[in-house]
Amino acid sequence: MEHLGEIQIPEIEEKKRWNPKWKIAAGILAGCIVVFAAAVIVFVKLYFTEERALLKALGNLSAEMRERQALWEEASGNGPEDSLNQIKLTTVCNLSGDELPFTLGVDTVLLRDADARRMKADTEISVMNNKLAELNLYGEDRSLSVGLPGFFAQNLVFDTERIDIQYNASLLAEKFGALEDGAISIDLFPAHRLLSWMSYLENWQDGIHMEKLEELIDINVPERENMKYRCSQYRLTILKDWINDRMAEIKAAALEEITAETGTAPGAAVAEEAEIMAEIMQDIVVIIAVEEKNDRIVRVSLEEPIAVSAGTKEHKIEIETRGNICFLGEDRSIDDIVVSVESEVPLTSLGLDERLLAVFGSKDGTEDKIEMQLHAELLYDENDTSVTADLHKLTVSVDRIGTYKLTGEAVLAPLREAIEPPAGESIRLFEMTEGEYQDLQQQILKKVWRWMKAYSIFG
């Protein structure tokens, strides 16, 4: 019988199944992907929030300021605490007004060396570009010298502490009457105190709220007619209670520092200053425009005017201010700063006697106000050793008095020269004798008469 061959049953390959361990690994991987995706979304939302973008722009501005400060310190040879100890300030100003029949020029050169405790200020006053008078001041330690070369030859010297006591004990008090109120002193070289501002801003999130506005804005500045800045806008709301609390803390810290330095309670002058209060009347709302392409701040403007109440409990005044500041420098935005400010102050803040104001007319039932409009530009020079302030316009309108406009330029630079005392004879002002007084009087009367005659005041 034929042997039957073995029937070959085809072998069916069994499908490999997932190892349970691979299932766990796959689940973990999927979970990680989800978590990573969620983390990316959260990171993007947190990192690129309106707050983060604005803080970056503020950080850029702060870095520019630190760089500029370092350049100034290198040029002046001083550190942060004494960076303005040796300075030279030159100003050229012109005053005009509808009520003035001429333009008045005031040019000043101020030299100050706080380390040597010396200062000098020479001022020339001119009318229609004709020199009218010259005033020379020289301060050394606690004494001040005053000279009017065109009116008298001598320099008048007096101590800067308790001028009221010196005056009341002098011949001048007999001639013009004694001073009855107030202790009068002049501190020519006040100590500069650097406050740790960051310590007061640690919890800034509690008092400053940020939000990004939806619309972009194109900013055109008159000083840059050919430039247009495409900017995002951010609104900062600074709560009035928060900023008032910070102001109170800073003031209290300053008084404590004075007490610690002297080892005694604050003096009368400091105590009087402590009575002066300043308070923000409402939240401060600021709009910050940040250029889209480079995260640089272009403009900071007040959305609403700032109202400040200042003074003592018995006498307070309210000051209202609005305006903006633009940063237009090319390499550093702070190399070219344009400032525009408008402010209103009650005329009573000047302390003028109503009888003096009566010559300009009587009140119409409303409170007299001073309205000021300032437009200026700050420019740093190329070698970083000086800054120029161009005063395009300072317009002051005073009820019952008129409108006046001041224009000019001021240049601030490190001091490069020694400050020398004034030449000529000096007289102790409050130790003046009758003979010296009569001599000064005659010199002044002769000069005034010549001046009046020259300008045809008497025809």
C-alpha cells in the first residue's frame, strides 16, 4: 500500500501583538506631546503678553539711560552720586510779550564745583541786543558775593545762614524796616541723596495695570517731518492710592535719613518742609507708543491731565498738567528727546499781594490762573560730553497781566576750568557803615540816571 505522504498544513504566521510595556511607553509619549503643546501655548501667552512686550521696551529705554549715564560719568570723572558736582551751564534766553515794548535778553554762565564748595554765575541782561545790566554771583562754602559792575564797583558779601538775623542787626533794617517772619537761609551746595527707587517698586503689579490697545498708530512729530513711526499702543493705569503711598514712604525715608545723619531731630527748616504735602487727585493714565520694528518707545503721553494738590493743611493749591515726551534718537532713542507740556497753576501760588495785582485791573469773579505751555528738545552731542536743551517756546499767560514767551538754549557740560573769586573791593553787606551806604547809593543813582537818559525815558 502506497505510503501516503504527510499532508503539509500551511503555517499561518501569527501577527505580533503590542507588548504591554510598549503600550505604556506610547501613552507616556502621547501625554508628553500634549503636555509640551500645552506648555508651549502657555509659554507663548505668558512670554508675549502685553505686559512682557511693554516691559521689554521699558528695559531697552532703561539700558540706554544707563549707557548715557556711564558716558557722562566717564567724561566728568564722577560717579552716580556726584555726577553733577562739577558742571558748566550756559543759557541764552529771550523774553517777549504783547505787553512788552521790547525783547529782553538774559544770558547766564553758571560754574559749580561742589567738591571745592565754589560756584559762580555771571548774568547779562540786554534790551533789543543792547547790554543793560550785569549781575555777578560768587559763592564759597557758606558765603555769597553779589556784584553789579554797571551800578557800583564793590562786591557785597554776606553769610548764607540766617540772613534774616544778619539783616535785622544791620543798617539796612533801619533804612528799610526789619524782617519779622521766617528764617531765611541759602544752601549753595545741598547734599544729593540717591534713593533706592527699586525698593519702592517691588510690588508694582499691585498699583500699575497694563493693557494693550487693539489699534496701531502712525506717529508724526513736527521735528521729524520726513519720519513716520508705526507703533503699538499700551495703556498704563497707575492707581492714585498706590502712588500716594509710595510718595509718603519716600518722604518718610528721607526724613529718617536726615535724622540719622545729624543724630538729632530734623531742624526747623526740615520740619517746615515736612508739613508740605503733595497728593495725586486721581489715577494717572499713560499711553505708551512702542515702535513695532525695534521695540523702542517713541512717545509717552498722558491720556488724562494729572491733577496734584500741594501745600500745607491750611493752604493748598491744585496744579493740572498734560503733555507728552518723545524719544527720537537714531542710535539711542534718548539722544533726542522732545517734550511738550501744558500746565495750569493758580496765581495765588506765587504769593503776590493783591494790591500789586490791582494795577493790572480788578478781578472778574473768577480765580486768576497761570497757563504755561512748554515745548523743548534735548540733544546729546556726538562725543557724549554735553547735552543741549533747545527751548522752542515757553509761553506763560497770566490773567490780568498778559502773555509772555521765553525762547532760548541751555548747554550742560562737565566743568573744565577753575572757579576764581571776583576781583575788586568787597564790603560785608550787613556790616555796612553809613558812609559806605551813602557811597553805594550815589553810584546807583548816577547809573540809573544815565540809563534813563540813554533810553530817552525822560524825552
